[in-house]
Amino acid sequence: MFVGSGLLAGESAVVARDFRHPDAAWLADDYFHDPSMDAWLERLESLVARRRAGRLPPKPPLARRGGQARDVFERKMVLGRKDRSLAGVAAMAVGWPIRLAIRS
């Protein structure tokens, strides 16, 4: 989001209190421009129309590890005693020792 703004700096700039001002061209392009130059609404309408027409490819699934066992473990973590399933009990019995071993 801030690439090209001139605002990004390293730790030494923060420590030195080297405050920066945004690049004027970046401001004009990203924030302070005439509203007639906004193209986001047309782009959004186009994307919605393409999705409704089935012409927009689905998003790829998020990369995740652990599969169904991980889902059960996380469900049990969130629901606690409210999750009374046998799968939840098994996930805790197996998952907690594994989690502790990994974090150690």
C-alpha cells in the first residue's frame, strides 16, 4: 500500500525520529486526486457482473496444513466444553502433546 510513497523507512529512521512526508506524485495518484479520475467503482461493477455471469474464476483455497484433524482441533479450541464430540476429545488428546512438542 505504501510502496512508492516515500514513507517507508527502517528501524534506524524510527529511532532517529526521521519523520517523512509522502511523495506528492504518490499522494496525487493514490489519494488526493479529482474524484472524476476514480476508476474503482467501474472496476468493482465489472467484477461483480463477471462473478454473477460465472466468468470470474474461483479463488484458490487457502494453503492449510493438518486437514480435517486440524479443523476438529481448532473447533474444540474455540468451543471448549461446548464441543462434546468424540472427535474433539481425540483431537485434544493427540493435538495438545504435538502442539507442546512443536512449541518446545
